[in-house]
Amino acid sequence: MAHDQTGRIIGAGFGLVFVQANAGALPEAVGVPLRVVSVAAFLALVGVGRRWGGRAERHEERGTVFGRRYAVIVAAEVAAVAAGLAVVKNLLHTPLATVPWIAFVVGVHFFALAAAWRRAELRVLGAAVAACGAAGLVLAFGGAPEAAVASVAGIGPGALLLGSVWWSSVQEHRRSAEPKQEPVPKQEPVPKQEPVPDPERTTTA
């Protein structure tokens, strides 16, 4: 599987977890359909990735590498989540802020991935997810209902992750479906030929 496709599956998996973990805070008439739709979107993405993957792998990938930089970014993300949750639960005594903090850290980590993988579009996704997390923190510390916090900081980031992965997959498929244009060879200028003198005229002169 190509690195780009692996990255998309990971991102969609996080989106699925966000929706599944937070849909329970919503009324059943809303939460159940959200869970069903998120699972269907994830499974369809996996199927589409397998169908389109062979063609996409023949094109050059754009820097998605799961190497040392990626490991450092993920380790920093896990440490930030753990430290923040300890503060939120033990010092601030606001367990409702757990999901918003996770969403905020996940959003911020996309900025690091954008720099490591040289993919500017990840900054847009990161800003949107981090904004959802920040808004959720405000709601949680402001005493908002759990459903409101779950919708903003849980369902919102999940939908953003799933939607962005789908958008990225469709764009990549369109690029890979386009015929690759071969560069037109540069034509060398034809050298100007000097006129050949007429021997008879030269002799007469």
C-alpha cells in the first residue's frame, strides 16, 4: 500500500473514532445515524483505496514518509495529550474537556506533519480541527451540556477528518486518471546554409 494511502486510512480511522466515541452523547435519533454513516464512509474509503490504489501508486508520492520525523511528531502528540488530560482531570476537575483537548492536540499536530511532509493543505485541516477543539474547551469550561461539547469537539473533527480524506482521495484519483504528458522535445534550429559559389562565374571573373 502506498504511503499516501496509508496516511489517509490513519486519518479516516481517527475520524471514525471521534464520531463513534462522541455520538453516544447525542440523542439516539441523531447518534445512531451518525455512527452508521461514519462506518459506511470509512469502509467505502478502504474499498475505494484498494480499487484506486494501483493506479495512484504509479504516480509520484508527495512526501508522505513514516520515518523518524513522523515518530517524533506522534510521540510529542501522545505526550501532549497525556499531560493535558492529567491537568484537565486532576487539577481543573473538568473531565468534559477531555475530548476538546484531544481534538486540539490532533489539530496542532497536523501543522507539524504539513512541515515534515511538505503538504500545505494539512495546515487547513489542522486549523479547522484545532478550532473545534478550542471551541469545545470554551464550552466545557463554560458549563455547556455534554451534547454540545461532543458535537463541536467530537463530531466536528470526525467529520472534518473523514471529509478531508475523501476529498484528498478523489483529487488524487483525478490526477492519476489524467494521461501523463510527455515533454515535447526541443527542436534545434536549422543552421543557415551559405550559398555555394558558381564555379563558372568565378572563372569568368
